[in-house]
Amino acid sequence: MVDYSDRIKELEAEMAKMQYNKRTQHHFGLIKAKIAQLREKQEKRSSGTGVSGGGYEVKRTGDATVLLLGYPSAGKSTLLNVLTNQESEVGAYAFTTLNVVPGMMKYKHAKIQVLDVPGIVAGAASGRGRGKEVLASMRSADMALIVVDATWPEELGSILKEAFDAKFRLNKKAPDVRIRRTHKDGIRIGRTVATPDLNNETVVDILKEFRINNADVTIRSVIDADDFIDCVEANRKYLLALIVLNKIDLLTEAQLRAVRAQVNADLCISAKEKIGIEEVKEAIFQKLDLIRVYLKEPTKPADMDVPLIIFRNATIRDLARKLHKDFEKKFKFARVWGPSAKFPGQRLMLQHTLQDTDVVEMHLW
């Protein structure tokens, strides 16, 4: 049976020896396309031999879902416990958590599901240490909270590599690229922005590497070869992420400054000593970009004590779906008071985008 790992390593080694510049840009793009193709074949081969790629099954609940991602014994279980009052088993040894342990964090009226999954290890994306299951569970999450042991900061690079190899793109927006296959006329490329790291020759050759010989391509955002390959494969998950440096109680102030700079951490905490926990909650809330919407019934005042929590840029349609599975189907119109309305009680339809502190009155058939 064919094993593509050696060929992938050869191509990666070839890239490592090359200096990236305008002259080598095209060759870099081709190598990356070949690696992506080989990884896809390797994944299909693994699936065919019974290696599971499915994630741990956890029912989504609450207003958003956050996954704790990190090496074994990074302190994820302790962090879950202090964030949610959930009793996840804690131990000073690796692989304490063998299944997903869910908890609910309540903060500013939001109910945020937090999942503690088994720690990942180097090679997780290819299946080592149940890594495929752990990484696949990220697909149902809205954010990854990457927990790094402050005494082992070098683990962050490995975590980010495994997430990248498992087709996750952290803290990135999906590129605005359209690829429409056609039956003739070759590959035609249109752009609305300049892409200095991706020329037309590279676009064409990447597509041909994926056996696409006829297509209309429209590029509307600044991208490079990696981004374009992601668009061709169209199976990436773009996910918010925060990097949390844990166990800072084990470092001196000087060591902490050096480590924080090394990993570019968003937050420095000690879950065990409950240092920085409120800052973590606030950072999660802000990163998820949640807003508050208040509901009212016709002829009655709005309930201003308990808001409904939704994501920013949500529409009335999103609100209707969250309230009840039948509300979208039975929707007649809504009246809105607040920042998104042109005047108090404006009559609006499903496609209207809501803003923080809006008051909404739903009318159904």
C-alpha cells in the first residue's frame, strides 16, 4: 500500500532549502499544491483502512462553543473547572482526559459551552494519540482556546502546525475567491485587488495540479499560494483562537516576560491559583463578538433584564431560528427599536441585520 509520508517530507525539505522570492514564488506554489494533493491522498488511504477521522460527539448547546486545545497536562481540565464549575478529572500526568468533558460558562448573560478534549501530541493531524478525533471535534466549535504550559512554550509551534495540517485556519477570514469550473476556454482569471505573492502563472499551474483545466477564477482579496490552495480544496475551517499561557505561577517575572514574548500569548494565567480567570472570560466574550438583543411581546414592555445573546451581524432570520425551529416559517414581520432601526418600532424583514441592544418584537402568522 502506498505511503505518501516520505514524498511529503522530501517536498517539505526541498522548500526548506529554498529562499522565497519573486523568482522562486511559482515553484513554491507548485510544491505546496503537490503536498496538499499528497496529504489528501494519504487521508483517503487512512480512511479506507479504518482509521477514524470523526470527532468526539458532543451536542452543541448554549450561545457558542469553545474548545480547549493543548498538549497533555497543559492544565486544560483545571481551566475548565474554574471557568465553568465543572468537575473534570485533574491529574499531574498526561492523558487524564480520555473523552470530551463539557462545561457551561455563564458570563454577561451569555451561556458559552466549553469543551475539554484529550491533549494532542506531535503527529496528531495524521492520527497519532487520537489526534484526528480531537482535531475533528474543532469543526463544531466557534473558537479554540489554545492552552500552553508556560514551562514548555515550544509546544505552541507544534499545536499550530497540527491544527494547520488538519485544515484549520486560526484567526483568519476565508479568502474572497470564486472558482467556477467550465467546460472549455481554459483558465480565465479576474482580480479586483493586487496579489503580489500570487501571479497568474502560479494560479494556472496550481489548478492544473488539481486536474482543473477549465475554470473562471475571480480573486477579491489579497492572498498567496497557500490561501489559493485552500480555496481550491474548499474544505478548510476558519476558526477564532486565543492563546493562553497557563501555569505562570511556576515562573519568575523575568521568565514570564520572555516566554510571553516568545509565544505572543493573548493571556497569561494560572488556572490552579485562579489568576487571570476573569480576564479569560472577558477575552472569550469579546473574541466571539457576541451582542445582546432584547425581546418584547406586542402591547407589552420589553424584557430588559435578560437579553438573548447572538453573534454580531446576525439577522432577524438568525434570531427567529434561535427562538424556535418554526419561527422562520411562520414569520410575518418584526418591529425593531434600537441602533439598527431608522426610527422606533420600524417594521423589518428576515434579512435585516441586528445590532447590540436592539429590541425586537416578532410577529408570526
